[in-house]
Amino acid sequence: LISPLFKPLLGIPGICGLAFITSLQSTDGAAGMTKELYDSGAITDKERSLFCMLQLSADGTITNYFSSIAGLFIFFGAVPIFLPLLVIFICKFIGVNILRLIMSFEKNKTSA
């Protein structure tokens, strides 16, 4: 379901979908899957950098969110439990697109 969104929103191929789901639960599993994708030629160096940025910002998101933040749910009060998690995901996508922008400026700078 998320594979078609990866290329236009993040600049990475849809084949990274399973590794992305893994990165939401585990840091080591996603790193191994990303290395395998790169070593097999399924993703390029640029795509690997973008995907690592997506993983690195809040890696193990769901696991860490529910294990570390669960004690603070009482203090959130009227805030729905999913809202802080949504903010984390939005920040992940913003971070990747900032890196895409930086990479495109660097590419233009070196070609000029």
C-alpha cells in the first residue's frame, strides 16, 4: 500500500517498503535489509542515503513510542494517542525531503 507513494514523496523505490515497515519496529533488521537492497543493486547510493535518513530519524518508531512514551500517555490528557506518532511520521518525511533538496543543490553545484 505504501510502495506507490515512496517514489513521488520520498524519491526512493517501492521495493524499500518492507525495509521501511521493519524500520518502524527494529533498527538492526532495517539496516540489514537496506544493505542487502544496496548490495543487490535494487537501490542506488542516493536512494540508500535518502532511505537511511528516513530510517535514522526515529528508528524503531513504533517500538520506542509505545515502550518509552507509554508512561506519559496520562499527561497527554485530551490528545489522542496517535497524534504524537503522526507528528513523528510527518517529521520523518520532512527530513527526507530536506535531504533531497540538499542533494539536488549539491548535484547542480558540481555539474556547474
